[in-house]
Amino acid sequence: MSFNYLTSKRDGPIEYLTLNRPDVRNAFNEVVVAELMEWAARAREDAQRHDLRVAVIAGAGKAFSAGADVSWMSKTIGYTEDENLRDATTISRMFAALDELPVPLIGRVHGAALGGGCGLAAVCDIVVAEDQAVFGFTEVKLGIVPAVISPFVLAKIGRGAARELFLTGARFSAARAKEIGLVQTVVPAADLDTAVDGYIRELLCGGPEAIATAKALIAQVSRLPYTEALPLTASTIATRRVSAEGQEGLKAFLEKRKPSWGC
């Protein structure tokens, strides 16, 4: 699959996706949004066949992503409200497509992740950031708001942190990003790839169907009260226990051998 502003490399069941607009710090425009949606659709198909088990997203050049492209934002000044509505809906669906991937998505963050770049980090299941990385939901500084990314960001960092960071638009450190749950691991820049590789090894040890189910379960259960979550959680574990993958995993554990999917 050929893209204008993305590069992808497959290494067995792992895909490395890179935002490739280094001249504008990997800022989003309508083409990037469309290409990310196209990539996510293909990744979903590959994941269903178990050809893809882990995806890593990174940025080329000096930054992960600086958010929306200035020239793209300048176009929206002349949009009608309906045109802006269509534009925002498309962007939201792109983030949702990445958020709902049935495989783990790891964010490899360096430099800056601002605005939509922070939104991209929020839809990653695991984010590894260099210790000098800078984050920020800076939209209010421009008289707009981080509306489209808000469902994904709030699910990751909660209302308390969002109240401070959405309203001030202040930039914050990788250490602060880890503190609020946006980032899971902070390392020196030289150790980024080693840390990402460590997560990949762990993820490949899990059953691919179990991981996909667990990821979907997190999204579902987090929105439900216990009385509604109970039948869902009970039926989910019952189904997994009798599934071919569940049977293989339990038997492998009892027989002290590796399961069929790997380690």
C-alpha cells in the first residue's frame, strides 16, 4: 500500500507506521487523515487473519506530531459551519478507527506531541516517550478547543487532568504525561526503540484473540455500571475458556510448554 505522508514496514506480525511530513513536524492535514483511515482499515483486516499482531506508530524527523497543519487550519477559516462539521466528523472517525484496532497500538513519541498529536497518543494502548518530549492540548491558545480528541483523551487521562490541561493549553513534560496516564514509559531518546521492543515481546506472548477481546472489553466495561457489566464479563470469560485459543493456552500452561502462538 502506497501513501504520500505515511511510511509502513512489516516485520513478521509487527507493523511500523511512521508519520512522514518532517518538514511540518508531521502535522495533520486532510490527506494524512484519509491515509490513516485507509491504513487502519487494512490493519483491521490483517489483524483478523492474525497476520498483524502489534502496530507501532512514530513520527519522522524532530517530532512525533505537532497537531493540525497551519495551511489546513487556514482553510477552515473560510469553511461554513456545515463544512467544518463534516471535516471534524471525518477526523473523529479517523481517531476512532485507530482507537478500535483489534491489535495493540504502541506510540513511539519523541520531540513534541501537540493538539492532535496528543490525541494520537491517547488512542495508543501503550505510549513510550523520550524524557525530553513535550505534550500539550494547546487549542485554547488559538481560540478553539480539543473537542474531536476529547473522548479519547478523557478516557486516557480523566476529567481532573483534562480540566487543567484543556483549559490552560499549557505544554507539559513527558514525566507529567506519565503521571496522568497519557504515557506509560519515559526513557532517554537512545532507549526508545529498546523500550518499544520490550513491549512488543510481551504482547507477542499473549493470544491474539485474547488480546483483541481484552481491548474491546476495556472500552465496553469502562462505560457500564457493574450490574450491566456482570453478564458481559461472565459471558466473555466463559466464551474464551471454551475457545480453541483459550483451550490451547490453558493446556500449554498445565503441560508446561509454549502455546501455539509463541512464547
